[in-house]
Amino acid sequence: MAIKTKDGSESQILAVGGYRPKRLVPNSEIIQKIDSTDEWIVQRTGIESRRYASADESLVDMAVAASEQAISRAKLTSADIDTIILASITYPYQTPSAATDVAMRIGNPHAAAFDIGAACAGFSYGVAMAHDLVRAGTSKNVLVIGAEKLTDFLDPADRATAFIFADGAGAVVVGPSKEAGIGPVVWGSDADSRDAIVMSPAWTDMRDKDYKSIVKDSVWPNISQEGQKVFRWAVFSMSKAAVKALEASGLSVNDIDAFIPHQANIRIIETMAKEMKMPESVVIADDIRTNGNTSAASIPLAMDALLEKHPELHGKLALLIGYGAGLVYAGQVVALPPKP
Ligand SMILES: CC(C)(COP(=O)(O)OP(=O)(O)OC[C@H]1O[C@@H](n2cnc3c(N)ncnc32)[C@H](O)[C@@H]1OP(=O)(O)O)[C@@H](O)C(=O)NCCC(=O)NCCS
């Protein structure tokens, strides 16, 4: 089967790259501060371990490593990249963007470069924009990066988040193609649930408190969430959105080879697959088990891991669906990149 889109020039993912920090953190290192157990975390989320960046390893360091791997696997150089889109919620500077830092560091300081904030859906938002930019002829080769250092904004004593979130970066190069390699995006939001996942307080709230109270209350902006609310929304609404993404490409679950949803919770992933009546032949990404939830980085990292484990999937069709704080979501069918 092939992806169906409107007539015009097409786009495809030319290559994927990933960067996982060296430090592997098993559940045993997390549980003490949150009064939990390895069994509870594995049973409720599937997470056995995750990766944490070191203190001197920045979000941009990780983004550059993933980008360089993707560019080299695409058999391009950084000079061939004319647009850089970086999705993140944890870049610690308001401006200039992380994307411009990546542009500098990969040696192409003249590329169009900007960041987007769509939380765990950020990568799929970026792929959708890259697809449109290439199809419209605005850009030729777009580097789409998802990069997060969530440990900078994580409360290690928060029972609802400390065991879930982690660090890493993934990147793809989206370029021109004769055949449709990226299907139409299905995206949207449920903004009435904006409060379900938040990073607070605001920087301005911090400024308005005196230093002593900040230290005393340790009100550093941390991520927090209503776990059950997010769980229910993900399971019921996201399987419907994923089916719509398949239909937008003229496909059904029987036409795809892989399912690469946002890596938030293995129970969400398995329930979505069941709701969608996904046949057993579809390979389902489960990077969550060893890498936790890396927000915008989770889909490209899961794609990279899946292709490493299943090289036969190069060039085959995969359904992507990202969702997260906002609440926002985006999904599309893509042809996985060819073998480098
Ligand atoms: C966070 C999450 C794993 C919590 O699992 P849950 O089954 O909803 O847990 P609940 O909050 O209902 O709590 C169930 C029980 O576990 C306990 N519990 C909660 N957190 C715990 C923890 N970290 N360790 C051990 N026990 C815990 C609760 O106290 C409760 O105990 P009780 O039954 O004796 O009252 C789950 O809600 C989830 O994954 N939600 C989706 C979040 C997500 O994916 N966010 C990112 C989206 S981008």
C-alpha cells in the first residue's frame, strides 16, 4: 500500500538519528524518594530504566549529536539543511532559540531556525510543518529535532512524575521525494484540559517572590500532572485521532508495518493498539521500557531504536502519534527512512 496525498511534489524522512545520554538510571535509583517499588513502576508504566544527562551535557549537546547522525545517514552535509525546527519544552533560555544554537554548532549558521513548543507532540508537529515546507518548495531539506533535558525540570520527590520523565534527543531529515513519504497530519488540541500537565510557576512568579521564599518552598518550575486524567484522555481520544491519521492517508491498520506512538506508558500504548484492532503483524515501539518518557524526543528515539532492532522495517509504513501538555496531539503515517 502507498500513502495517498494531494498532487504535488512530495516529501519523505531521509534519515533518523538519536542520542541517549550514557547514564542509565534503573528504577532502584528513583524509588526511595517517592516511596515506590520497581514492581509498581514496571507494572503501571513498563519503565525499567531511563537515561539522565550529566550536569555538563546540555539539551543542545544532545540535539547536535542526534542531528549530525541523521544528516550523515541521509548522506548530506549540514550545508544541505536549509531549515531547522527544534521541538522542546526544556530549553532553559527564552531566546535566542535552541535551533539557532544547533545551526551554529553543526556549521550552518544561515539556515532558517526556530523552536516549537507542543510538548510530547512537538516532534509530530515538526514533521507536519517540514512536510508542508518541502511540498510548498519553501525548504529543501528540513532538520526536525526533538530534544529534552527533563531532569532540569523534574522534582525527584514527585510521585506522579519522577519515575516517568527522562533525557535524550532524536532528529530526522525531511527532504523532497517523488513518492509520498509523509501523509497528511491529523492534529488538534483539547485546550480545556490545559491544567492536566503543567510546568509551574512562571518565571515572572519566581521574580516576584523574594529569594528566601524560593529556597524555602523550592518553587523551581517543575513539571506536574494529573496522571489518571492524562491516561484516560490518551487511551480514548488518541486511538481515535490515530485512526483518523490512517484514514487521512487512505490507509487502515492492516496496511501499516509499525506503530510508533509517543512513549508515555506501555499500558497506554497497548490499550491504543487494542482499541484500534491492530493486527499482530504490526511492530509496536516500546522504547519506554529502557528510555522512559523523553517528551518531544520520544518518537524519533523510538523510531531509531525500532530500526536498529528491526532493520527490515526501513522504507516500510509507520503510524506516528504524539500527544501531551496542552493537551495537544498530532499524528501522521510516514514511510520509515531507507537503510543508510
Ligand atoms: C502516573 C501513572 C503511572 C499513575 O498510575 P495510576 O494507576 O493512575 O496511579 P493512581 O494515581 O491511580 O494511584 C494508584 C495507587 O498507586 C499509588 N501510587 C501513586 N503513585 C505511586 C508511585 N509513584 N509509586 C507507588 N505507588 C504509587 C497511589 O497512592 C494509589 O494507591 P491506593 O490504591 O492505595 O490509593 C498513570 O496515571 C499514568 O501513566 N498516567 C499517564 C501520564 C502520562 O503518560 N503523562 C505524560 C503524557 S505526555
